[in-house]
Amino acid sequence: MASIEAIYLLNSNGSAIVQLESQGRTSATVASTIWSEITRWNSNAKALPFVLSAKSIVFFQRRVEDVHICISIINDTDPLFISDIMDHIVQTLKSYFGGFKSTILEAHSSTIIQILLEMIDNGYPAQMEACSLEQLVPLPSLMNKIMNATRLKAYNFSPLKQPMGSSSVLQSYTKHNSVPWRAADVKHSTNEFFVHVVDFLKATVDAKRRTVSGSVLTRVECRSRLSGTPDLSMVLQNASKLQSPFFHRCVNLQHWKQNHQQIQFIPPDGKFTLCSFASEFKSVNALPVVVDAKLFNNTSFEISLRASSAKSIENILVRIPAKFTLKNLKCTSGDFFFSSKNILTEDPELHWSIKKLERASPAITLKGELQESKILLPNGDKGDERSLTHLVLEYAFPLSSSNQLKIDNIRVLNQKESKPFKGIKYSTLVRELCVRFQEV
């Protein structure tokens, strides 16, 4: 695990909102050097890579809203390690301030520095859980702001009543809370626990509707509003068919190794992702929508969508890479428009969006023609670059599951008298269904 040299939060103009130098060896010009490298890539109309280097400075960058998160390192490290730290920083600041825009962060820069000092200790991750950080760095209250404005002594609303960053604070917190991902003495007027099982699907289908490749990522997202320190047991059905499990740190892994049909855990308070699984997508016939994409003599095309499920399909988006000019476009439902350049391919795309598609509805179509556009081939001849190869389909299919994973029941093991309200729902989000055009 590599040591983090510094963390920079830069706005859209390159000015540093927060600059935290954990090792104390960086100069004041590093932020400007990093921004110059980011600007150079943007001026060349290229997609920004995750890892960049400039003047012997190696740093990772990511843009969230209008803020660039930049982390420079001292030695080699796993990019996933830095990506995970960035995720924690974004989620923590969003939970504190309700957003991640530069105007919000600039108004709370001093609090952000306190948070980052607790999260990163001498270049290494320390306290990364949001609920623990809220005990160490209290949220800025309205009363404190009023007292500071009137120059009165502000009351310290921290439950620990200790100066920030002191070792006694951390010792006191650790003593009273043996579960670092959950705040001590959590109380709710109504005990509730909700589970949302979401399947994210990616697949490629050839012109004859045969599945070339496909995968499903299943995430079990939870929202806990339970008092005390509950020990929960979630019984799963068909979990043995799933691959590559990834668990939140609250899960009892020893219990999972003994029984793959049951997850035992002490949940954090609020929203969190309990676990995720991967599975193989095998048959396109299981999808709730039938897609027909035809190309006629390389001069015109027709795309047809038809629902094959009793449940409605929502937020449908068809993306067609267009390296050429399309004309005489007509659709029977929805709207179509040309987007700006794709981030990955740098090519413009034709977008066709439909809000909802139901089984009772007739098939909807999009038709158009390919405008002739001659290009010069390497041998000097003029060729025709008109060609449609594939389309990409995205949609949401609520109240459904793409795999066999089911949750049988959820029980509270250490609170026999407690009977919380439990809600479970399933959804499928197709992120990228690539369908090849059939030449007719």
C-alpha cells in the first residue's frame, strides 16, 4: 500500500478549494502543475485518464460535479486503492454537506480539512467510516454560525466534548463504540430496514439474436433505521450460483464461509451497500424487450422495439454511434437528438429516448437514411464510409430480477422483542446492451 503525498480539491478554474499535504514535502506550485496537465489534456479533446504525471509528479484524478479530486502519491500503488479512497471522500462530504459542488465545498473548507485529517493519517487511510467521522468532526450547526457571527463563544455540540484531532477523543470514541462503522446509541422512533436488490446488466447480441457475451452485477443496497446495535441475519436463495462476492466490512465473513445461504451482519445506520455478486448472462430471450435492428443496402435503417413482458419498461435510451450524417429520421414514439462527442470514442451519437414501453403497446420504430459521404482510401480510390454496425440499448426494468437471487427473510438475532418493518424490492438496470445490425 503506497503512501499518499497530498490531496487536492480543485474547482473548474483550477483554484484549490482544499489542499492537504499529508507528508509535508510538496510545494505550493504542485496544484498549478497538476491543473496545467489537466488543462493540456482537455485542450486536446481527449478523455482524461485516471493516472497522470507532470514534472515527476504522479497523481490520480477524477471529476465529480465541477470539482477535480487529485491525489498525488510517493511510490507505486494499486489504482483501485486510490479509487476507493476517492469514493469515501466523495460520499463522506456529500453526507456532511448535502452535495459536492465547488460552491458548497468552498463554504466549508475548514471543516473539510478536519475531515481529511481524520481520514488520512501521515499518508495512510485511518478513519474512513462516515458515522465515525461525525463523532470526531461534528456537523456545523446553525447555532454555532450565529454565535460566530455575533462573536459570542460557540457551544461545542460534539458529544465527546474534546478538542478535534486529540488522541483522547479517539480513545474515548473507541471505548464507547466497539463497532466503528456504526455510531453508538443509535435511536429511531420507528424501526425499519429496507433492501433493494439491483441487477446491472451488460451484454452483446449478434444480428441473429444470439448472446455473444454478457454479465450481471448484483448489488444488495440497504437502508437501516434500527435502534441500538442489532445483529441481523439475511437468508438468501440460490446464492451458491453467484460469483466473486464482495462484502461490506460489517458482514461476518466466518459465518459466510460456513453457510453461503446466510449473511450475518451488524448494519451501519442509514444507506449502505451490503454486498455485490457477479453472474453470467446467458440468454437474450430472458430480456423484457425485443430489439430488431436492420440495415437496408447500407443506405437506410430501421430499429424496432417491442415489449415482451407484462411489466412496463422505463427510461429507454437507444444510442447509435454516428460517424456519418443521418437524414430523414422518423420515430413513432419518443424523441431523438444528436449528442455531443462520446467520451470514450469521441464520435457523435444519435440518441432515441422513450419514457415507457408496455406490452399492450404496439412496436415502436425509428427509421432513417444514411447520407452518402465519400472518403479517400489508402490506395487513392474513393470509398463510401456509410456503415451502421451496432446500437447500444439502456433501460430500467423495475420490480424484476435478472438472476435467481432471492431474499427469503431478514431476522434480528439479538433483539427478540423487536419486530422492525422490512421491505424488499428488486430492479434491473440495463447499462449496455449492444445489438448488432442485421444487413438485409
